[in-house]
Amino acid sequence: MTVSPFDHPLLSGLLGDEEAARHFSVEADIEAMLGFERALAEAEAECGIIPCDAGAAILKALATFRPDTAKLRAGVGRDGVVVPELVRQVRVAVGEPHGEFVHFGATSQDIIDTSLVLRLRQVIDHIGLLLGENVVRLTGLELEFGERQFMAMTRMQPAIPITVTNRTASWRAPLERHQQRLAEISGGLLALQFGGAAGTLEKLGDKAAAVRAALAAKLGLADAPQWHSQRDALAEFASWLSLVTGSLGKFGQDVALMALTGSDIKLSGGGGSSAMPHKQNPVKAEALVALARFNAVQLSGMHQALVHEQERSGAAWMLEWLILPQMVVATAAALRLAAELTAQIESVGH
Amino acid sequence: MTVSPFDHPLLSGLLGDEEAARHFSVEADIEAMLGFERALAEAEAECGIIPCDAGAAILKALATFRPDTAKLRAGVGRDGVVVPELVRQVRVAVGEPHGEFVHFGATSQDIIDTSLVLRLRQVIDHIGLLLGENVVRLTGLELEFGERQFMAMTRMQPAIPITVTNRTASWRAPLERHQQRLAEISGGLLALQFGGAAGTLEKLGDKAAAVRAALAAKLGLADAPQWHSQRDALAEFASWLSLVTGSLGKFGQDVALMALTGSDIKLSGGGGSSAMPHKQNPVKAEALVALARFNAVQLSGMHQALVHEQERSGAAWMLEWLILPQMVVATAAALRLAAELTAQIESVGH
Amino acid sequence: MTVSPFDHPLLSGLLGDEEAARHFSVEADIEAMLGFERALAEAEAECGIIPCDAGAAILKALATFRPDTAKLRAGVGRDGVVVPELVRQVRVAVGEPHGEFVHFGATSQDIIDTSLVLRLRQVIDHIGLLLGENVVRLTGLELEFGERQFMAMTRMQPAIPITVTNRTASWRAPLERHQQRLAEISGGLLALQFGGAAGTLEKLGDKAAAVRAALAAKLGLADAPQWHSQRDALAEFASWLSLVTGSLGKFGQDVALMALTGSDIKLSGGGGSSAMPHKQNPVKAEALVALARFNAVQLSGMHQALVHEQERSGAAWMLEWLILPQMVVATAAALRLAAELTAQIESVGH
Amino acid sequence: MTVSPFDHPLLSGLLGDEEAARHFSVEADIEAMLGFERALAEAEAECGIIPCDAGAAILKALATFRPDTAKLRAGVGRDGVVVPELVRQVRVAVGEPHGEFVHFGATSQDIIDTSLVLRLRQVIDHIGLLLGENVVRLTGLELEFGERQFMAMTRMQPAIPITVTNRTASWRAPLERHQQRLAEISGGLLALQFGGAAGTLEKLGDKAAAVRAALAAKLGLADAPQWHSQRDALAEFASWLSLVTGSLGKFGQDVALMALTGSDIKLSGGGGSSAMPHKQNPVKAEALVALARFNAVQLSGMHQALVHEQERSGAAWMLEWLILPQMVVATAAALRLAAELTAQIESVGH
């Protein structure tokens, strides 16, 4: 099945990003979830919540555990989340008498949300690199052509001459601000989710804080109170993603308009047509506009999901699953395309 | 890569629909595109636009043609559409001297849009069946429990007693209207797109109308003037999809609220929890709400894509690709889940 | 207060439409609501639900009733709807012993939803006329310039020459389809809402159907079962509004691009600049794009409101109030602007 | 005209906020625009760009200037912006020979965007106070009832008992984070826009930087390079607004659900019904959900407007006008309602 172009064997060649998408594969998700269970067992054994033998047995079993994915799929269909079935399989793998200590005091949302955050950490590294690359390439463009001129266009009409830098700065400066913003929001985003059944870690008694701190440290995440029904960090990150694609969409739109009106820009490459061999379509520029509008649409859904009722909303949570990974991949794809597009600019201005 | 839950090996067990998703696979798309080329060659040979020998050679080659998908993927990355590379491969397969007659007078958008419509025709059959099944099941529910009573809830407060039918009618009646609406909009949607480079079929001369009519007939689609930059039928269909999921979202929300407040409904099954074995979560009801909100979000993007500039907008077109297939699968999944949820209702009312 | 440009004394000169906005004034709303109460009293008196004397007294009082709007405003703040306070004032105006028969068997939603529908009926007439005017003007444009030519643009690149009609048809044909669609959906939209406290008209006993039919006839609306929690007709109408503005947005975008690239179009008028007296900005064309994107955004909210829980959702209902009137006025404004823009086209093509 | 509930004489009693709306009145906008022209004349006179006499004459004329709003409205209809006509009127008021120095070197967007920012500064103060008041009231709620208990609800099903604080923290903690976020983003938002015709301040020569710095200082805004086509700070602010209303929507949804299921919460007040005098509808809670969903919808449009082509996009700019003021007022209204709703909570938990 290939419903989304981000997953599509052909279309992802244009609209996707393999590195970003990789972090949303089943394999990556399960690996991160098992990493959570491993770290949890370690932390709980160290804090005396579960027996040391149990901790050791869980680690040993996890080292070679391979899930039965057909049963996991059926489990999702039944339970709405993969975790009950996954935990059941891990418990079987651990066996008696230690199996019952797997996932002790945790709940499905802990493992799923933390798995997401672990993978977002890697995604952020990837996106951050792509963002930096774009800043570098646009700076290079300015160094090479910045003092040339062309006609500014306001309200789609010729205005007065400006330098190339006057426009390229409007492509580059927002990206630099997005770098700064990413640094500011990452801390709040990359936080452990660990609350147990209803957020109180009630099974861990007075060791709850210690276990949570140890778990966060092992996973390399910030230690923070559970946020299972407070989704503002995710919505804020989604907003950031859409800011990035929006800025790149402006870049793409500008390039397409420059290509349309003629001599202000010279692009190498460009897409071929099945009907008109003479054409050089500004495909990457168009894709930037499409991805910007796509993320702007999706962002609405991530903010709808802020209305996350009570201690856990299945509906709002699933809405995030349907949207956030695609926004991430759209952003990575847009950054990749923008860097490629900048490299295609052979000259700009006169 | 499994960025979208609709493509996800595990999550699609809940949120996906295999039958609907199948029509958006690469295989289905290519099969439909090759079907277009086959019918085009036939129609053009019959109308004398291409030599009969060429037509026969194309049909023969297509009967065994297998595309090189790695090259198709690269082609999409380069051209923004798969068609130039696909046509190149088919021409190679046909060989000299007939290869040049492949895709004669057509352009990428003709084959891509028509492939979409051909697959939407099958999707509509599938969704129509699911819709009918839901009406039948809800009618059954009314027959069994309709005269029982429970307390109506207005503005989330108890109002006065109503019969079960008073509420189930609010689930069923919209679906019946959606059946009627689907019948009304299908005609406009299931129309051939065939215009050539810029919509004028300029290479077909005075036989353009005849070829187009023959092509439409062979493909079982309505014959209509090219609509390559008029996307209202697609946006209208997307609106219809969101009407369906919206109505099912109301059903899901109602069931979840009835399950929350206790004794008005009795559900079999229900999702298990990894932390609280006593729980029976109304997972399918929640999923209906999530899918309704998802499609309501996406719909905005399909309407943004109506601003399809000039004779062909790469940006607006790609935005459709990113959204419409997911809306279709979300709708099929919601219909499937709703039918299952209705079957889980063991009793309702008192 | 002038938060919305549609209400703004200055900005509505461009983005608003007085005739459409008039139907959303307080005065129009109250007049329609009082018209409902009047017709209800008549229908209930005729059917023997309320005493004839009471009916006469209500009609007499309504003939001169003027509400205390300060108290209505306070009532909305308290009750979330204007109706309890409005009914209280009308009952005082009717006085003893007949006051209690005002609003008999009805509820707030009956009067508010029906008032909306009564005003949408007038709006639809207005929009229908504007739509027709646009079709006429675009047809005139085709008659005058249709056989001229210019270069088609696909993917923002020159393609091959086409006639003017090839493009203007892509502006006109969707509008003609929208006329047809409006005819199809109006019937379902212009239906009385009348259900009483929870949709059962429980206070009217076996005369409920007769009263409802009489009420619908007096108001000139279709008689239909209550639809208080089934909002599909409204969401469908919103979709239609966005289809219209989307098609006009394509027209606006095309004109702006033609004006940008030079000689394909010649526009009279055009907006002046405070910095560059030489400029002629295609203001109306830009506004069409803005209004198209605005409605595409809003549409998402009208579909979110389909998740209208139980017998009456205050939250989903208020969301409609926040959105639908603006979509209507945006559509009327876009149609007005499009007609004006067409009139500004002095020539097109070569 | 009262198309938007935020402007509606009755509905704004519930859904509006007078103080926030006041900043979007024509009067406030014109006052801020004239403040820009005043400060510009002062700065340019001080820097020797315009004659001192001209500066003095402009200040004198502005002190008593009253615009002809009918002509301003016509100007917007013609030019798409109010500025050309406003500047014309001011020049007439200043008279010969100094009138030509009004608005010297500036363009419409400078004055309109800066007027917006000047008013957002006041809006932010207002919203910041409301936000603080909500944190205080929720903290008070915790102090009074925090150690009581009720049953946690996960996935709309009873889970395990939690304390009241466990839930109220999920209402309060996001608001505290939003306070921190507001502090972080305000700096970037409250920046002067001043670029002249195409962003280069070409008429000011080598004094451009000095004039801009002086102008910023006089207006109390940050001095920054022109951002006329870089709208990320506005989109980021819109995201923040939607984060706030989203968090309040969760609060409202929780309260409505608690009121639905009975004894966990006791509210004073509550809305009356025209049909059922016994009801106490949680109107403010519902309004919070509606406003959250409204802003989540609107946010999409503010991010669509990031695709702001070339040096000035009329279409993208107008889209902001249609959306941002409403998001601001929706947020202020939600904060006011949330504070009132907290005050209505007589007890929570057991």
C-alpha cells in the first residue's frame, strides 16, 4: 500500500526524504519502544522497584527479541495501540517468573510518546543539518550574485530595481531565525513521557521521581512531569515545521515566477515534459510551494489535537499519528529540494 | 518507509483499508496508466491518427511490458511526473518504427488524471458498498432497539427522554443522503481527461473529438472537454468524502460519550490497556472521531488546490497527490470501522 | 468593533459585500427569529395547540415588538444563545394570560437554525444572480476576444499557443457547473428546523407533523424532520461556497499572472501605490486569490463542526456561527469582484 | 454589518472581547498609521531628509487631522490599501509647500504593517494579563481542592483515581509555558517595518539606517531590516495564539465532560434553555472548545500566507488581514471565558 506520496516508491523520489522517513518505519518505532522497555527495566532494577534478576532477564530477552508483527497488527486493530500485544510478546520472551516485571508501572502512552520523541531527536538532527546547508548555499548565492540587480515585483507588478541580495535575504534570513527557534523549542520537545496508567506513577510509590529521572537519563531525554494530555510541545514543533516549509515555499514561488518571467534567473536541469520536449519545468520550485501548502493544511490538525480531553484522548492522539510524521517528512523533503534548487541556480540578476 | 498510518504495516490494521489502499499502489497506478496508453493507441488507430501497424505493435508490447521502477523513481525526481520516463520505456519496448506513436498527442496530465479517475471509479464502488452496509446495520439496530428510551443530551447536559430511534436516525439519515449525493456527483467526476500539451488536442486536428469519444468509451468514462485546470469535480468529491467521515465522526463521538456515561449502551469487544486490564476502550469510536477531524483538515488542502493557475499548475496538482488518496482511504477505513462498531453494539437504551 | 474585514468600514469596500452582509446583521437575524415565532403561533393556533386568542395576542404583540438589545447581549453571555432572553421579552410584550404560549414547544436551536436558513434563502438568490452575471460577462469576453491567441503556460512555463477561449472556458465552465450544483443542493438546505427540546416535538403530541408542515409552509421552507444534530446540508453548502471562490481564485491568479508577464491582457483601472505612482496593481485579481484561500481554510472548520455530539453540541454549533457567515460574504464579495475584474479587461490575447 | 460574531452586538457578549477588539477598530488603525507618519516626519526632519519646516508643518497638521472615511473606503476599493488615499488627505491638510514630504520614502506596507505591530503590542499586554489571571485562578483552584480525588478518565473510560491537582496541572502548566513562549517571541514580533517601495529605502540614501533607527525608537519598536515579504514572526505569533486557545479548549472540554458525567465538578451559573428551565448548560466551557477549534482552523491560513511571493504579495497580505485580528480576539475571548469559568467552579473532586 502506498497511499501517501511520502511512502510511494516513485513519488517519494521527488516529494519524500528517505532519511527522515526511516525514523517512522515500523522497525524504528519498535526499536525505540524496546529501548524504552530496556531502559525502564534498568532504571527500575537500580531503584529497587523490580528485582535485579528480573531486570537482567528482561535485558537478556530484549537483546534477541523479535516481535510477531502479524500479531502486532491484529493488536492495533483490537486495542487501538500496539503496546498491549507488544508487551505480551516481550513477557512471553522473558518468561516466568520475571515476565510480569516487563513494562512495570508504565502505560501504552508512555512508550509510544517516548518512542516518538526519541525519533524526533534524530529527525531534528537531520533537519537541522539540512537547514544549515540551505543557509550556506543561499549565502554562497549572495556572495556570487548578490550585487547584481533585477526589477523588484510588488503585487505582481514591476516596482523598482533592487539588488539580488535584497531578495535572497528574504529567502535566507527566515531560515536563520528558524535555526534559532529550533534551538529554543527542542528542549521542551525532547522530554520523556512517563506517567503510568493515569499520569501518577502510582505503582512506583515514593521512588517515582527517581525512576523517572533515571529513565530520562538513560534515554538521553529531559526529565519532566508527564505531559500525556498536554500536547503543546508537539503542536509548537509542528508550527515550526510549517514555518520552515512556508519560508521555503516563498523561495520556490519566487523562483518559479522568475523562471516564468524570463531572464532574471537561469536554472540548470528542470523537468522534462512528455508532450513538449522543449520545456524545462521548475519542478523543485513547484514542489516547494506544494509542500508549504501541505504543511500549512496539516498544521490545523495538530492544533485541533490540542483539545485532548481528560487524561488520554484516543481520538486526539490518533489525529497526531495521522499528521505529524508526514509534516516531518514534508519538511525534510522541502529542505532537500531547496538545497538542490539553489544548486541549480546558474545565475540570478543582471 | 511508512510515514502515513494508512501505509503502516501495524497502524493500518486500525486506521487503514486494504481494498481502498490497493487502488493507490504503484502497481494499480501503472496498470491504469498503461490501460490509458493501450486505449489511446486503439482509438487513434481506429480514427486513423496513427498507423494500424503502430497500434497493433503498441498493444502487443504493452501486453508484456514491465517497467523499470528504479528508473521511474528517478524520472519523478527529475521531471516531477512519472510519465516522460514511462513513455520512454514503453517506446523502447515497442521499438522502431512504431515507438514514436506511443502517447501520441497526449501529455502527462492526461494519463495521470485519467489513471486517477479510473481508480476512483473502483474506489467509489467499494465505498458505496461500505456505505450501504452501514445503512443496513444501523437500520437493523433501529429495528431491534429503536423503541427503547434513554435521556437525550443537549449541550452535554441531560435534557428529556427520547427513543433510541431518535438518535440512531441522526446516524443513519445523513448516510442515506450521502448515498444520494454520491450518485449525483459521480457523473461529473468519472470523466476522461484528455487535452494534449495545453488542452487543445492540437495534434489530432479535426479528429480530436472522435478520438476523445472513442478513448472515453474504451475506458468506460464519460466523454468531456479537458478539465486539466478545472479541479472542481475533485474538490467536490473530497468534500463528499469529508461529509461521510464527518457524519461517522458524530456517530463515533456519540458512542464514546454513551460508553463514558455508562449504561445507555453496551459494547462487546473494546480495546485493552497495557496498564489497566479492566478497561474496555471504545477504540473504533475514537478512531471515527480522529478520521473525521483528519478529513476535515485535509479538505482545506483540496480546496486550496482549486487555485490551479494557467493551463497546468505543478504546485496545485502535487498538493492533490499529497491529500486525495489519504482522504479516500480515511473514508473507507471509517466506513469499515463504523460497520464494525455497529456490530459491537449489544444493546442500546432501556 | 471591526475585527473582520467583512465588517470593517474601510476594508469591506474591497473585501466585503453589503447585500450579503446585510442578512447577517442583528436586525435581520431578529426579524427572522420573530418571523419564526409569528408563524409558529399561527400554525399552533390553527392546529389547536394553543388557544386562538393566544395566537392573536402573540401576532399583535409581535407587530410592534422591539427588543431590548442590551439585555439580549447579556443573555447571550449568560445562556450562550439569544433565545431565552428574546422569548422572555416577547412574553412580557404579549403579557398575561397569553405570554406562556409564545415559543410553545420550540427550543432555541429551532429558531436560530431556521432564522439562518431563512436568511440563506435570500443570500442564495443574491449569490445566484452574481454567479449568473459572471457567466454572462465571461461569455461576453469570449465572444469579443475568444479567437485571439496567446501562449499557454503549463507548470509556469510557456507551452504552445492556445486561443483565448481555451483559457476563458476554464474560468466560465466551472461557474456554470456551480449554478447546477446550487440548484441541486438548495432543496436540502432550505428546510425548516423544528424539533423542540430534544428533537421529538414532544409537546405537540399527535399534531406535531401537522404543525411542522404548517410552519414550513408559512415560512416558505421545505418540511423535513429535525436536523439539529445533522449538519451535512450546511457543510455541503459551505463546500459549494468554497468551490465558487476556488474557481474565482483561479481566475484571479491567472489574471494577475497575465498582468505580470505583460502583454497578454490589458486591464483598465488597477490600484495605485503610495510609493510608486506608475503602478497599476491588479488588486481585484489578488483579492480573488485571497478570498479563495480564505474560504478553503474556513471550510475545514465547517467540516469539523459535523462532529456534532448527541442531540445538540454547543461547541460545534458556535463554530458554525464563527465561520459560515464569513464564508457567505467572502463568496459574494468574490463574485462581485470577479464581475468587476472581467469588466476591467480591455483586451486579452493577440 | 456584523458578519463575524467578534463584531456582533449580541454574540460578542459571549464570543468577543471588547478590549482586544478595540485595537482593530478603524479608529485605532488610523491613529496608529498617523502615529507612524508623525514619527516618520520627526525622524526624517532630525536626520535632514526633509526640511525642518516640513516636519513641523506635518506635525501641526496631524495634530488636528480628521480623515474623510467615505473617501478612505473608496480608496481601499480602488487601491486595495487605504494608504494612498490617506496620504493624499494628509498632504492636503499639510498643504503647500510641505505636503509632498508627508510619507516620504515610505510605502503602504510600511505604514500598515507597522500599525499592526503597534496595536499588537497593546494586545499582547492585554492577553498577557489575562493569561496571568488564568494561572492565578487555576493555582487558587489547586490550593483549595487539589488534594481531593476523582476518577481519571483515559480514552473516555474510567481509569484509576487521581488527585484534582493531577488534572488541574494539565490546565495550568501549558499556560505557564505559553507565558514563557510569549516572552521569547515578542521581541521578534514587535519590530518596525520600514523599507520603502521595494524594501531598499532607496530614497533615504546613506541615512536610511539612521532614519529607520530613529523611527523605531520613536515608536517604541525594535529596529530591524524590513520584513515585508518575510511573515514568519506573524505566523509564529498566530501559532502561539492557537496554542493558547488549544490549551484552553482542553480545559473547556474537560469541564464539559465533568459536568456531563455528574458529580466530579460543581459549577455555579450556567446557561439557561428556552425549552428546558431545569438545565444549566456549561456554555463557557463549550465556547472554549469552539474557539480552540476556530483558531486551529485559522492558523492554517496564516501559514498559507507565508508563501508571500516576491517583494509584496497582495493576495497573501490580504489573507492575513482576514484572519489575524480574529485569532487575536478569539484568544482574548477564550482567556476571559476561561477565567470566568474557573470562577464558576464551586468545587471539584471528592
